[in-house]
Amino acid sequence: MRLEKIKLAGFKSFVEPTTIVFPKRLIGIVGPNGCGKSNIIDAVRWVMGESSAKHLRGSAMADVIFNGSSSRKPVGLASVELIFDNSEGRLGGEYARYAQIALKRQVSRDGQSQYFLNGTRCRRRDIMDVFLGTGLGPRSYAIIEQGMVSRFVEAKPEELRLFIEEAAGLSKYKERRHETELKIQHTRTNLERLEDIRSELQTQVKRLERQAKKAAKYRELQQTIQQQQQELLAIKWREANAAHQTHQEKIQTLQQEVDSKTTALHELGQALSRQQQSVEETQTQLHDLQARLYELNSAISRCDQTIQHAQKTLEEREKSLKAWRDELQRIEAASQQDRRQQETYQAQGQQLEKALEQARADEQAAWKQREDTETRWHQLRREFAQKRDELNQKKEQLELLRLEIRHLKQRREEAQNRLSRLREEHSQLDQNAEQANLSRLEQALAETETARAQHAESLQSVKEQIQALRQSLTETQKQLQSLHSQHSQVQGEIRAMETLQRHALGKDKPKLHALLAQHGWDNAPRLAERLETAEGWSNAVETVLAEFLEAVCIEDLDLCHQLASQLDQENAAFFHGQSMASSPDSETLAAKIQSPWNLDSLLKGARCCDSLEKGLRQRHQLNPGDFWVTPEGDRIGRDWLRFQRGEDNTHGVLEREKALRELKAQLVEIENRQTQTQTMLHQYQTKLEALEKRQESLRQQEKEHTQQAGKIQAELSATRARVGEIQRRLTRMAEEQATLEGQLAEFEENLSRQQAQLHYLEQEEQQYSQHLNTLQNQSHQARSDFEQADAHARRMREQRQKLESSLEHCNNAAKLLHQQLERASQHQQALRERLQGAQSQQSEGKKPLAEAQQELQSLLAQRPPLEQALTQSREALQQAENQLQDFTARHHKAQSDLDQARQRLEQARLDAEAARVKLTTVQEQAQESQTPLDGVLSQLPEDASASQWQAKLEQTKAEQARLGDVNLTAIEEHRLHSERLRFLDKQFEDLNASLKMLEKAIRKIDRESRARFKETFDTIDGHFKQRFPTLFGGGEGKLELVGEDLLDAGVKIVARPPGKRNSSIHLLSGGEKALTAVALVFSFFELNPAPFCLLDEVDAPLDEANVGRYCQLLQSMSERVQFIFISHNKTTMEIAEQLIGVTMREPGVSRIVAVDLEKAAEMAAA
């Protein structure tokens, strides 16, 4: 990896876009002072993530932007891009696949930087991660600029350590350690926060538990109430149903009574009808006689009336004629008077119309004036209300300001009092006595710590021995525990297999076992226990031998006849083994079995075949009685085939027996190892007890010294705390005194400002009050004007209404008189016509009078006989009416009885309907509450009453009410909170485990960091010891650690040039320091060569001889490292493979001139 090119634009003096190409390994940058050479070094450092403007020779990050010159304006953006050749894959990880890496940084005038990696926007940290472990970085040893040589050599030990850490690649470890520490801190913070949440949640869970119990009790009572309500509904339904049935029975009885009374009433009605008919007939006869008498009397009356009328008519006509004549004269006189009065009314109407027109105009003007005054009044009222609100706001502001002034005065007084107390307390504090006590305690603590350290060293040695012994003891216990586990596991497997094997071999048959025991065969082996089969042929042997696998092996089969009669529905097999006479044929199944006996009798005819297909092909070659058997247990005869796919009791017996023998051998081996381990464990425990006693003695002694040191330390800490507290208190008092004095000045200033504002607001309030009074007076006057205008307008309206009324009266009167005159004229004409008619009728009305008098005499002779017949008919009618009254009274009595019965029936129906409604209501309530009435009633006593159950229900409700407010959601909340608490407990455990894991990671990082730092330090120290005499031509140079802990120990440079014995590097000259720095830098490169190295006038303080050695060193290392150096030394320039010239022909603007020396030399030679 090497730096390929740099692209600059707007960066410091490189205002124009400039590309600097670095194709060689030794590149020199030359130019006069102030031309901008070092800006190239700054550009590289800046892109690598430098965040301090001071290290870029500026005061702010915006100083890297071109700030203009005498002929150019400033620019607003600076940009630098570094392009690296990574074809060798020097950058590992995700960047190894890129042949070229481009890093870019740009900054604007607002100071905001932007980073780009291969054209993609990224973070500064991403840029830093690219160079982790490569030796590159904004402040690494690969960039040595002007003045950095002295800083490098004269750096503090902890600063010089950073360069070694970078060379060792510990930056990744430190980054990881820092991230791990942040994670630990974050985890501990989470633990604290989680503990607070758990504590709060535990309180809530306890509270919710109480509430949940209360809610459960409430729900239990609620269920009881619901049950009692259902029972009460059932009882009410039973009572309502019984009442409804009772009313139905009563209705039936009353309906029968009503029906019987209705029948009786119907019979009386029929009799009454007949009697009424008789009376009606009699009345008809009577009415006929009365009509005839009436007609006769009427005729007589008419005749008499006709006569009288004729006489009276003549007299009246005479009177009418006289009256009409008088009326005609009166009407004529009244008409003349009405005409005169009509003329008077018409004249008055014309006068009233003129007066009304004027009144209307006056009324309109009055209402206009009223409207104007009203508008003026309302406007003044609104203005008054607005000013009043503004005045109230001013008053509120005044009150608030007065309150603030009082508050400021109060705070000023408090500050003055506090300042006085501080001054008094400051005069009382004295720390001299505490300082003397502090020195005495520090000396005593040092003596105690020395004694404690000696005991601690001894104790540590014993602890290490105990730890090693405990570790051995733990490992031995683990081994013993592992052996116990193995022993238990193997024993369990053996027992399980033996159980299966006993069952498979028939050893669990109690009756058979008892019979075998009687004959001394209870320990006789089974045939399967003495067989071993070839690999893969167990199934075949089990299939062929079948039930003979569990055969009892005995010496004499003749004795078995005694068992035949004793076996009851149990199968048994016996085998008398004989020694094998010769080896079996290899094709037979017996060849696959290892046994102490000859099994030909059991395996006769069984021949081995590798597969079913082969057996089927070769079955015709079998001898009679022979058959093929495959490893799977399938058997093939000449003309038969049997598959063995199912499992029986004997399946796996032989393999299980083989496994049992192996497990028992393994169990014996484990028991032997257990004995050895137990002996070793006892030895370790004896040694450990002796060491623990020694440790306890040393610990007691150390404890005494520790307690004494603790007491001294506590007293020392308390004294130091008091001294520190006094010092801090004095500092705080001084700060607080200065703060209080500043606050007092600020209070005075604020108080003056607030009082001035108060005075201004008071004047403004007075002005508003005066203006408000003026507006109020104007409003009162406007209201008075409005009331006067309103009264005047009302008077005008009343006057207009009176004139309209008078005009209407006159018009109506005139109209009425006109109508009267017309009627009088019509009446006069009618009277004249009547007079003429009456006079003609008067002469014709005297002839009918004589004819009417003769007819009257004839009618009077017919009346006496008709009156006698009428008297007889009336007597008969009276008798019939008496009988009708008797029937009517009886009918009324029956009707009254029927009505009463019907009323009782209707009342019964109403009662039945009420009972039905009550029953229906109860049924609906039962349906709504889903109450099974029959089921509930079946569980209730027969004598249960609604009142009794209502009392029980009220008692339960009262018990529920005594619970008070109940949180019904507490049960669910308690469950949820409990689940959350369990979850938080699990999180707490997980966080603790994570914390332990992170602390373990920290310890691992520390171990690796120590080892890596020590290894790197030793390597660099070795290289430095070699490079130093090379560059100086002798002398001694080395590195030393400052501190004991390798994690934070500093590094010090020891440099002694030839012939010098200086005690410090600071006594060296500038050239010697520079050469020492170069030796150290190149020692770093020997360990972890950075891809390139930037040297800014490092050779400036060196003489000619040292420059030569310096150049030789650069040339020797350029094969591995790309060197870009700035130099004014000709000797150094000569070794460059390419020279880049920086000029500033235009003031303030740098430009590049590149020269390839190899090409230049070729051109010169040509």
C-alpha cells in the first residue's frame, strides 16, 4: 500500500484544484520558505481525521480554507482527497478487496466537516478505522513535521507510550476496551435503573396483590349476588306462576256466574219485550183516538182561529196601514238628519288626514333622533368598557410589578444576609491544625502499610499454593463426579438392558423360575447368553433360533419330564449343549456363531445368503430340508419364502447381550478409576487443611494490620476530607461571595429599572383613570339624551296612533251613515209597496169570515163520543204500564247483578293480567340474565320465599358495599405486573451475566494488551539499540518503562551518543535529538512499517555526516516504505527519485512543479 496521489482544492494556499502524484518510493518536496510545502503534510494529516486546529497550525478549523490574497477572494470550501494503491491488500478486512482506496474530507466556512470513503459519505470514525493497526493516523509516528522531532524525543512517558501502542496495533484493543467499558458502564446504569424499576414494580405488585385479593372477594360476592338474584328470580317466578294460576281459576268461576246471570237476564229481557209490545199496542190505539180527537179539536181550533184571525187580520191591517204611514214619515225625517251628520264627519276626516300626515313626519324625525342618540350611547359604553379593561390590565401590571419589586427587595435582603454570614464563616475557618494532624497520620499509615505488606506477601504465597491445590482438588472432584455420573449412567443402562433381557429370555416368569429353583437350575444360563454372532448376522440367528434363545442350558434333559406336569400354560425350552466335533461349513449359519456347544440340531438346514435377490436366484440349488437365510432374517426355501419384518420378544437379544458384556467390563474399569481418584482426593484435602490453617493465621495477622491501617486510613481520609472540605468550602465561599456581590449589583440595577417602570405605569394609570371618568360622564349624558329622545318618539307614536284612530272612527261613522241612508231609502220604497197591497187585501178579507163560522158549528157536534172512547183506552194503558214497570224493575235487578258479576270478572282478569305481566317480567329478566329457572328451583327448598331471599341478597350487597372502592382490573394488572417483574428479574440476571462476561472480556483484553505491548516494546527497544549506534557511529540508545503496570506504564528514551554519559535526553543538542528521533521512528518501522512516511525538514538540524547516514537509512528502507520528505538539503535532494517543487509566483497561491529525476537524467544523457 502506498500513497498514489493527493487532490487539493481551496486548502490553505492551494486555492486552485491541484493534483500531486507520488509514483515513486523516494519523493522529495522542495521549494523556498513560505511557499506552502508543509501545507501538503497538513493536508494528509487533516484527511486522516485531525480534529485539532492547533495541530494544523491554525486557531479554528475554518482556517484551513483559503482566506484570500491580494488578488483573490476567499473561497467557502476546502477539499482534500487521498488516493491509496491497495493492490497488495495491505488494508485487511472489508477493504482488502479494493485495489484503490479514496479518502476525502471537505469543510465549509461554518466549520462542518464531511468525510467520504470511495465516494460514499461516512463518519470520521470510519476513516480512523481504516488506518487502525497500520501505523497511520493523524498523530502517528509516520508523520513527522517541523518541530515534531523535539516533541517526539521530549514527549512525556505517557505520550511516547501512544506511539508504541500504535506500532503494536493496540489501538484496536484500546478501542475495544473503551467500548467494553462503555458497555459495562451502560450495563451498570441499566442495572441501577432496572433495580429501581424492579423495586418500584415490587411495591406495585404488593399493592396490586392486595387489590387483587379485594377484587377477587368482590367478584366472589358478585357471583354470590348473581346466584342469589337468579334464585330470587326463580322464587318470584314460582310465586307469580302460582298467583297467575289462582287468578285463572277464579276467572273460570266468575265466568260461569256471569254466564248464568246473562241467561236469566236474557229471559227477563224477552218477557219485558213482550210486555213492552203490549203496551205499545195499547198506546197505538190510544194514540189513534188521541189523534182523531186532536184532529177534531184542531179543526175546531183552526176554524175558531180562522174566524178570530180573520177578525184580527182586518183590525191589524187597519193598524198596519196607520203604522206604515207613520213609519214612512219618521224615516224621511231621520234620513234628512243622517245626511247632515254625514257631511259633518266627512269634513272632520279631511282635517284629521292632514293632521295625521304631519304627525307621521314628526314621529319619523323623533325615531331618527332616538336612533342617533342610542348609537352614540352604545359607542361611548363600548369605549368605556375597553378603557376600563385596559385600566384593569394596567392595575394588574402595577400589582405584578410591585410584587416583583417586593420580591427583589426580599432577595436583595437575603443576599445581604447570606453575604454577612459567609464573611463571618470565612473568618472562623482555620486549616493549620488539620494540616499538622494530616502529616502525623500519613507517617503512621506508611509504617502500618509496610508491616501489612510483609504479611500480605506471605499470605499471597500461601493463597497461591491453596489456589493451586484447590484447583487440583476441584479437578479431582470433577473427575470423581464425572466417574460417579458415568458409573450411574452405565449402571442404569445395565439395569435397563438386564430388564429387557430378562423379559426377552423369559426370566421374569415367576412360576417357571420357582420350578427351576426347585431343581437347582435357577442360575442356569440361557442359550442367548452363551452366543456371539458375526457382525450383521444377529437378526438371522434370532430368526432361526427364535424361542430357543431363551432355552435353559442344563446338563441332563432326562430330568425335564418331571417339569411337564407342573407347567401351567407357560412355555419353556431346555438345551443340553455338546462340544463341537468339527468346524461347521462356512455357508451354514452355524459358521456365523461362536458358542461352546454344537448348535447343528437347532440350525439344521440354515444356510447363509447375502441378499434376498441372491437367495431367490439360488433357491433351486438347495438340498431338501435346507433354506437360505439373509442378514435381515428373511428365509427362502425351494418352494417357500418367509419375510421377517416384525419384531418379537427375541428381537435384539444377541446384540443386547453383547452390549451388556461390554457395559459390565466398562463398569469394572470405572470402579477402579473411582478408587484411585478417591485416594488422590483424600491426599489433596489433607494438604489443603494444613495450608488453610496457615492461611487463617496469616490472614488474622494481616487483618489486624489492615484494621489498624483502616482506622488510620479512615482518620486520615476524614482529616483529608476535612482539609479538602475546608479548602473547597473556602473556594465555594469565595465563589459564592463573588456571585452574591454580583447578584446584589444585579438586584440594585433591576430594582432601579423596576421602580422607574412602576413610576411610569402609575402615571399611565392616572391618565387612564381621568380618561375613564370623562368617558363615564359622556356615557351618562348620552344615556340621558337617549332616554329623552325615546320618550319623545313614543309620544309622537301615541299622537299618531290617536289621530289614526280618530280618522278611522270618522270614516267608519260616515260609511255607516251612508249605509243607513241607503237602507232607509229601500225601506221607504218597501213601505209604499206594502201600503198599496194592504189596502187591496182589506177589501177582500171580509168574505171568508162567514164561511168559517158555519164549519165551526158542525165540528163541535162530533167531539163528545170520541172523548168517551179515549177515556177507556187510557185505563187499559195504565194497567199495561204497571205490569211493564214490574218487569222493568226485575230486569234492572238482574242487569245490576250481571254488572257486578262482570266487574268481579273484569277485576279478576285485571289481577290475572297483572300476575301474567309479573310472570312475563320475571321470565324476561331470567332470559336476560340467562337463569335456568327449572334448574335453580330444583335446588331451592319448597318453603323459600321472595322476602327471605331478598333479605339475603341485600345482606350480600351490603357486604360487597363494605369492601369500598374496588379496582376490578387489579387481578389482570397484578398478573401483567408479575409477568413483567419476572421478565425484569430475568433481565436483571441476564445483565449481571453480561456484566460478568464484559468484565471477563476486559481482563482478557488487558492480558492480551500487556502481552502485546511488552512484546512490541522489547522489539522496538531492540531495533532502537541497533539503529542508534548506526546513525550516531556508536553510543548507546534504549527504551525504559516508567511504571509497573504494563497497561499504563510510560516509556522513557535513554540516548547516550559516543563518549557522553548524559543523565537525560534533554541535555542533547538539537541535531542529536533529531537523529535520536529518526532512529526511534525507523525502529517503529522495523516492527510495523507504515505504508508511507512524511518527513518535514527532519534533516534541518543535522550536519553533513549525519545527513549522509540519514540518507543511507532512507534508501535502505525505501524498498518497504514510501518516503515523502520536505528538505532544503542538497544531499537529501540527491537521493530523491522524484522532486516536487512548490512555488508561489502569485502571492498567497501555491502551485506544483514535478520533476522525474530518472527521466531527467536520461534526457541529459541523450
